[in-house]
Amino acid sequence: MNRKKILGLLAITIVVASIGSVAAFGGKFMGMDPQSRDNITNAIKANDYNAWKAAMSAQWTQDNFNKLVQRSQTMFQMHGNMSEKQGTMFSGRQAMSAEMIQAIKDGNYDAWKTAVVNSKSPLVSKITNEDQFKILVQLYQAKQDGNYTKVKDLSQQLGLPTGTGKHRMYRH
């Protein structure tokens, strides 16, 4: 595909994304006023890269950057909270502490019991005895080895979400 076609497709994608974002944010996208949106849209329609670049660069302000950072942080926090609520042990900001992971790596059930005392990980309610912990250790190793069939089987034994098993444990 030649460069003009690629730039044309990119421009169309940007327009569609901009329109969708404007609709989603009630006409306010990154602090962009209607005139700026029109300038960007018109530059794309005219296939005028320099006008598009000028219109876009006018939006590169510290205030807009700060808004973007805030929205990103909010989305990351929401994703972390959703992961915890879904009960998955492999994602989410508070899913497993370093001590919990180290206990699993070491296969040390006593260290595990100490590490989970104040944990909010949903995994704590699933691992209530040494036999379950041994299965968890096997699960961890299967993940490290890339044996996703075994991961799925062991996850089912523990009553954990199975998915594809290709996700990494938190901090791994």
C-alpha cells in the first residue's frame, strides 16, 4: 500500500475516532473547542497535512496533557478494581503481594500463611490448606513453563477463573 493511501486511512480513522470521542465526552474532547475540531476535520478532508499538523499541535498543551494523564490514571484504577472484583489472582493492582508470590515460588506454606494475613487478594479464600497451596505452587510453575493445559486443569481444581492461562501473575 502506498504512503498516500496509508495516510488517508489514518486520517479517516482519526476523524472517526475524534467524532466518536466527541460524542462520548459530550462535545468536550481533551478540552478541544469546536473551532479546533473543525480545523482538524477540514484539514483531513482537504488532505492538507500541514494544516492538520498545525491544528493538532495547537492542542498540545500542558493542561490537555494533565487531563489525559488524569483520565488514564482513572482508567487504570478502574481496571485494577474490576480485576479484583472478578476474583482473578493474576491481574489487578492489589492482587498478590511480593511475599505471597515469594512463598509460592519457594513452595513455603508457612510463609504463605504469614503473607496472607492482611491480604485482600481473592486468592486467600481459595487456598485454605496445604494441599490447595501445593496445587497453587504447581499452577505457578505451569504458568512459568507455558503449560496452559495444565494451568487450566489446576485452576479448575482450585475453583479459579480459567481463561487461556496466558496471563502473567502480577509482577511477573
